[in-house]
Amino acid sequence: MAKIIVIGANGTIGRAVADLLELNNDIVRVGNRQGDVTVDLGDKSSIETMLHRIGSFDAIVSAAGASRFGTFSDAGDDDYLFSINNKLMGQVHLARLAEHRISENGSITLTSGLLGQTPWPGTVPTAMVNAALDGFVRAAALDIGKGIRINSVSPIFVTETALKMGMGKSGTMTARETAKAYEATVVGDMTGQVIDVREYGDIVEEQQ
């Protein structure tokens, strides 16, 4: 049974990922304010403390990382810096620090997002950090040692979030279906890949 850390385990996607992986693995659920262990992904020292407390592990999944929306004209320096420090550098720090504690042939999975490849109007800071994360993963996979695999998962709009926002379900994917892509990165043999969740789960095609 593998020991797997799931960051963001209290979130919509993270909880589904932890529940799915827990069927066959020992899961350490990590949240910002509650969980088996807590972490502030925007604080490198907090990440170091979390990993120290957990000790050795076989895989780590990040389903976390905050970023902000904004248009090219309206997004301010704070919006860009917040997105860089949290979603981008938070996960970069996580991967770099995890390398020293993860088992040989372990797996690191980060979360970017579809906006990195197909941005919408008004999403500039988020689209930027998503694309940067995917570039980081592709390059890091060429250098990382000990047989460690590193990938990123690119989710689409989650059904549960759409419902909370009063939007329709069409074109979304449930958290449970999304979690299948994360499971694939942990149990598969791919590395340096940006995983499109639509290849692993079913999209809600019609309004219900």
C-alpha cells in the first residue's frame, strides 16, 4: 500500500482525488486550515514543515493553488504576484522539496488548468501561471532523478462548482470523473505530461 499525500484534500477536486486513491492506498489529507496536516502553499517554509512532519512517502498530488482572474488592462501587479506566489511557485516549491523525501520511482502530480491552453477573456493571470506550470513539468521531467515521475493535470470547469455559481452543467465534469485523471498519473508510467482530464472522464453533455 502506497503512502500518498493529497494537497487540497478539503477542496472539491482534492476530496474526490483523496477518496478515489484511498481505496487502495494510505492517504495523508492536507488542507489549508484542516486535515491530517495543514499547509500554506504560498509559504515555502510551511511546505517544508509539512513535508518534515509527514516524512517519507511514495506519491504527492497537489489539487490546490490559488490564482486570480483579470483582463489584460485591469489585472494589477497584486493579481499577478498573488497568482505567481501561490499557484505557480507554491507548486514549484512543493515539487522541488518533495524530491528529497519521495520514494524512488515516486510520483509528483501538480494542477494547472485548461486556461493555460485555451484561455477565456478576463483570465490573464490564471492563464499565465497555468501555462508556466505545464512548462515547468515538461522540463523538470527531463532532469529529475531517482526514477521520479512528474506530471500536471489540467482540469476543466467542475460540475459542483458550476452548480454553486448558478450555472448550467453542460460541458462540465464532476469532481469524481476529474479524479480519474489524477489517479492515472499516480498509478501509470507517464512523466512530463500535461494530462487533459477529458481523456479520462465523462463530460456532462446536456442540462439536467
